[in-house]
Amino acid sequence: MPTHCRSSTDIHSLRPHPGQTEVALRFRSLLDSDHHPSEIAESHRFCDRVQDAYTMRCCPQVHGIANDTIMFVQNIINTEINSATDNPVSFSVMEP
């Protein structure tokens, strides 16, 4: 597990992608867990110059855009499922 500073809200607030922020928050909650402390964080407890593997540093950006894409598609599907698609569309006229 990487260090938790990579998932800092300051870093991810620089880019306006909601999925990236959400994934970074998930990572941070996993890394800040008392039950599963990060081995890297423990081994570098007194060193603030640790650089995590690139694969871990780019996870919020990569997984975030995937998350945004899934949410976009889900919204389109929900709109289409809940829309009238009959052809022709007919309306009943209610007499007063």
C-alpha cells in the first residue's frame, strides 16, 4: 500500500474531476485504516521524501475517469429507460 499523502485532498482538488476526488477519498480511507496500516508509510515514518510507485500515484486519475464514465452512461441509461419511446406518441384528451 502506498503512503496516504498521495491521496491528499489538496492534490486532487487541483483538477475538477469528481471521480478522481471520489477514488482518492476511497484510497485515503483504506490507507488511514488503523486495522491495515500501510507498510510503506510505516517504513518511512520519519521521512517525508517518499515517492510511491507510479502505478499507485496515477490510480485516482485513471480509476476516477472510469468512475465518471460509468456515472455518465448510467445517467443516459436511466433517462432512456424512463422515457417514452413509442412511435407515435399518443396523449389522451381529458374532457372538462
